[in-house]
Amino acid sequence: MAMAVALHQHRESSSGSSINKHLNDAGKYVRYTSEQVEALERVYAECPKPSSLRRQQLIRDCPILSNIEPKQIKVWFQNRRCREKQRKESSRLQTVNRKLSAMNKLLMEENDRLQKQVSQLVCENGYMRQQLHTAPATDASCDSLVTTPQHSLRDVNNPAGLLSIAEETLAEFLSKATGTAVDWVQMPGMKPGPDSVGIFAISQSCCGVAARACGLVSLEPMKIAEILKDRPSWFRDCRSLEVFTMFPAGTGGTIELIYTQTYAPTTLAPARDFWTLRYTTSLDNGSFVVCERSLSGSGAGPSGASAAQFVRAEMLPSGYLIRPCEGGGSIIHIVDHLNLEAWSVPEVLRPLYESSKVVAQKRTIAALRYIRQIAQETSGEVVYSLGRQPAVLRTFSQRLIRGFNDAVNGFNDDGWSLINCDGAEDIIMAINSTKNLTTTNPANSFAFLGGILCAKASMLLQNVPPAVLVRFLREHRSEWADFNVDAYSAASLKSGSYAYPGMRPTRFTGGQIIMPLGHTIEQEELLEVVRLEGHSFSQEEAFASRDIHLLQICSGVDENAVGACSELVFAPIDEMFPDDAPLLPSGFRIIPLESKTSDSKDALATHRTLDLTSSLEVGSTTNHNAGDLNSFHNTRSVLTIAFQFPFESSLQDNVASMARQYVRNVISSVQRVAMAISPSGLNPSVGPKLSPGSPEALTLANWICQSYSYHLGAELLQPGSLGGDSMLKHLWHHQDAILCCSLKSVPVFIFANQAGLDMLETTLIALQDISLDKIFDESGRKTLCTDFAKLMQQGFAYLPAGICMSTMGRHVSYEQAIGWKVLSGEDNSVHCLAFSFVNWSFV
């Protein structure tokens, strides 16, 4: 790598010496004057690749360039562009080299730590063997070899006692971060590498749950410490953090006594709080440390109104070790070690509180990802849509999740209280008469006359991949949502109107347009605006737009992320929502209770091509291959649903009845979807269409290929791939995007291969919501209309190069599109139309 950088620097210097020379009339190279270079540089800054006319105009406008031939000017610009390219490549290689050097240093330290751990285990093993041979009759009641420091016996009200606890916490934390105090194993599915976020590990066997991360971040240590200490800004489950006492501890360090409250992830468990000591100091080697541990005693606690809603959890020595890195940036080590008191939750939820993978995803990995996100935003590497600043978008994401957590937990000190339920359902109805959606701009604030009503529930799901379920809920909203209920919430927030009885009826067209706002660097979290298309039933209002806009956050859609929860949270907004728009979030959260094996994830993630729209109409159908699929996937997860509704006092009963029934309907819809997604509930027409047991998929693939050969006189696939299951697999993995649409008044897509799904940025779940005309721009639609008659008459048509649109609003270019009729092999009737987009790419 160093040789590559040196080579680029040599090339750059040689090109730099030749770029400022040109041939004179005698055929000799003459150096450009500084005035000539300055004039050329000014033009280059405006237009790096000027046309011939522009170069000739440049010579006319600049007398100092009159003695230079236009051809030489052209060569100068070519050399200048080459030098710029080399400079960028050299800078990129230097950055990669620094990153690899730092990563290599981390891996060497990790290797040293593992060698120490092996040596320690060998010594302990030898010692135990010796004890067994020399003292077989030793009393089993002897003292344990491992002792736990009894910091609880010290006076936490005495600064000297607190300093002693702080120094002990520092030593224990460092032994976990860089030593062998905890038996760390690599986090499943998180292999280190130059493009990875960092190195992640979880505890194999220790008290409580623990996770560790280390990585390279291009921020200074003090900035990183400042961000991480502000835990509510990055830890989504943190409700509040209050510093009760802070005093200096020598060498520039500080000791703080902190009371922290965290949200419960579901309605089935109480929230957690912590009473901790946080010690911030610097080490002799220039490293910066922030470490923390729980203190004994009651300390601070929740208010009397919500005391029963919290369980005191324990934080064992945890924290952050931040070391400055040569050439800028920092190497950071993060350790989270907790005892979440799993005894206090129902037995079915205990895996959630006993899983180090969950702690790693929620706290440890989230912290490192947030730091890297800030670093990239600071460097200008992240670009967001609609002109929103990164800090504004982060605030929107935090407000959505925080509002949803507030609704799920319903803390009494926030004004929430339960209202009477009929007892026949597990739906919890809560009301908040003091809720005020306050913003910095009073004009955008709403103090509801009645308040906010929340309907929420939690349910257990069996064998349902959370990522697949959330993707379906996001992409197929019409399957579970009621447009008129969305319209009610949107109208309430927009104009303060709560006229629930006699609302103007609106027909939901089924159209859903998702407009991305931003995403995290690994795209594990998406922030977007959703537009729901609606029209009034009455003719006199037909011209008025009834569209609804939602601000939505979606996370956890990666099936390979072990221990990560999946969320879909949304709130109605005005079409031109301001940065401080009031939000009333509702949504879904699905948390896996057991980890998945890598085999099951790979098998289902690779072959899952569900057509859920048709499966929902079939209902529960026996799957002949259920036994095989169950061997792949046997997991449980808990789904939490919460919906919030504003209301007037006089309409409380009406809104409560509507909310209860609406959530019942949503639960019923989600159960149907879950049954379709679950491997134990799949039927052959819904299951993995690439399996030999799917005759419909094999038949369609055969018809597509035979019709292509019949109409165009050429083979769509290689000759060796024709026949049986091989044909379907080769069609599925074909490099061109192949899509089939129905022969209806409005043709909609019914099938796409993997390239087609990638081009449209969708899945087979939502494919049937996309019509053929929606993917083309205006020019493409005109071309399609012109050639459609030709296609239907002669059976095929060639469409010229053009631009189409993905479901995410991204432009896609293609060199050529081919359309042909797909004939059924039985009666030779037209089954559908097929289109192949050749050499497509995102613009």
C-alpha cells in the first residue's frame, strides 16, 4: 500500500512538472507563465472540460494566451484533469492506508489479548488439574478463587470513598476493554475488515450481559467523549439522564453521580433505571477514559407517581476508552456490562434481558455507529434530500422513536393513565389529558382540548422473521391500514379539527409513494416521507387533493443482523412540514427473543421471494414442505403495537371506540401477514419460488423463455440452462432486469427476477402495487404508447434507450428494452407481457 501511494505521488509530481509546458513555433517545450496558468485555472474551476468553441473563445478573450495553439490548450486541460484525478486517488489511497494501519493495530492488540486469554486458561486448567490430583478431599466449601470487590461497603457520600470506587471502576473497565477479565467471542455476522464499522464481541460466560466494540473514528477524543456522555442523543431507549453531583477528581478528571431511566421495549415489562457513578479522566499515554458503574443504596429514584413502573438494574464497570490516532482521528473501545434483572419480567421475555447480542445491538454497536455517522456528516460525506440538515433529520428520528416509546410505556409522571377496557381483549387503552405537542415555534404547537388516547398491545409471534414482517408492513400499507383513520389523525394535527363523527369519506387509491429523506451510513435505519394518495367520493370535491403525508422511520430490515429489533414508526405531518413540526407517532416494534442460526438466515434470506398479496386471500394453507422449512427457522419474537389519537373531550368515547376497533383490525391483519410469512404457514404458491416444488414458477419461466425464442428467434438463456429447475434459476439470476405485467386496462407487474427487483428497489411483496406506466418518465411513456400497438401486433418490440424510475424515486438508465408476449403453452393464448431492460444502472 505504501508503494502504491509513493507511485501515485511520483506520477503526480511528474505530471505537475509537464502540465505547465507547451510547444512553441520552433517545436520546443516552453513553460507557461504564471499569468497564463492563472487564467487557465480560472476557466478550469468553472468548466474542467471546455468545448472546442469555449477554448477558442478563451484564446480570443485572453491576449496572454494568443501565442498558444488551441490543441495545446486542449492538452493542458487533459493533463489538468489527469492530475486532479491522480491527486484524488492518492488522497484516497492515503486515507485507506491510514485506516488499514489503524485496523491492523487494533487486530494486533486483539490478537495479543486473545493470546493472553489462552495462556490464562491454560494456567487455570493446569492449576485445576493439580488441585484435583493433590487434594481430592478438599472441602468444597472453601473460598472461591474469584472475589467481587465490595464497593458497596464504602461511604458513597464521602468524596474520598467515591474516588476509591472510581479508581477501582477504571481498573476493572480497562481489564475488560483491553484485558482478559471477560471471555469475549466474536459477534455473529460481524466480521472485522477495512470496510466494517469495527470489531464487535459479546461475553460467552459472565455475570449479566456484556458486549464490546472497538473501531476507528475520524474525530478527536474530546469530541467523542462529549457525544457519548450525552447518552439520550444516541441511545434510543434512554428516557432521561440527570447528573445529581459533580466534583473534580484530580489530574483534570471528574466524578459524577447520575440517575438514568430507560424505556421498556414492550408493554409486557417494566422500565429500568440506574443509579451510577461516572468517572472521566485521562491516562498517562494520552488516552481519554469515561467509565461508569452502579452504586449501592437507593440513591435517586423515580417520582412517586411512576415508582412502580421501574425496576432498578445494575451497571457493572463499563465505559469508553478513547485513544488519539496518528494522523488524526481516534481508536475507541466501548464496553457495556449490565445486569438487567431478568427475574422481573415474564419468563417468555427473559431471553430479551439475558442476551448479550441484544445489548450489543441496542447500546454498543449503536454508540459506535452514531459516532461514525457524526464523523461522516462533519466531513461532508453524507448527502440528504429536501435540503434538510443532518442534525434536523437526527432530531426527527429521535422524536419519532421517543414519542413511540412514551406511548408504549405510558409513564404516570407524563400524565398517562389507564382507562376501563372490556377485558375481552389484550388491548391496553391509555389516556393523557395533559399532552401538549410543544415546539420551539408557538404557531406549530397544539394543546389538545381533550388530550391524547393510546391503544396498544403486545403479542408473541412464532417463526416470523422480524425484518420480513417490517418490510411488508412498510411496503404494503393498504393491507393493514385504514386510510380514513390516517386522514382523521392528519386533519387533527393540521387544523385542530376533531370532527370524527361525519368525517368526509375518502377513497384510498392504494397508491403509496415513499420519498427518502436520509439514512444511516449502513442503511440500517431509513427516514422517509410517505405520501398516501386519496380522492373524495363527492364529485364537487373531486378536484381537491386528499393526499396524506407521513414522516416515517424504518429500521431493522436486514435479516442478517443478529439480535436487532425491527421498527416501523410513523406520524402524520403537513405537506411542507417545518423543522419543529408536532409529531404524534404510532407504529410497530418486533424484537427477536432468540438468536437465529446462520444456516437458517442464509437459507431464507437467499430464497425468500414471497407473493404475499395472493397468500393473504388464501388464508391458512397446509404446506407440504413445512417440515423442511421448520428445521431452518424456529424462533420467537414479540410484537408491540401502539397507535395514538388526539381527541376533544366531548368525543372521547367515540375516539376510544374507534381506536380499540382499529387496533383490533390491525392485529388481525398482522396475524394474517405473519401466518403468510411464517415458514410453517407457507403454501407452495407462496413459498420459495425457486424450489423444485413450485410448478407455477417453473411453468412461467418456461413460457417466458419459449415465447422469447418464438418471437425474436434467439435464446433468452444459455443453451445449457434450458429445462427443469435450472431454467428458473438462470432466469432468476439473469443480469438483465426481466419483468412481467398483466394484460389489464392498467397493467401491473406480477413477476420480476432478482435484477428486476433491484432495479425497481422493491420486493415481490409490493410488486403488484406497481403499474407499468409508473416506472417510465414522460418520454418513456410516449415511446411505450407508440410501440405498444406494434408489440401487440407482431408479438414483440424494441424500445430505445431511456430513463425509468424506481419505487424509491431514483432514476435508472437502460441501453435498450425488449417487450414480448408471453404465450401459455396450453392454448397459445397471451398470458402476460414480458420486458427485459438491458444494461441498466442507477443514474
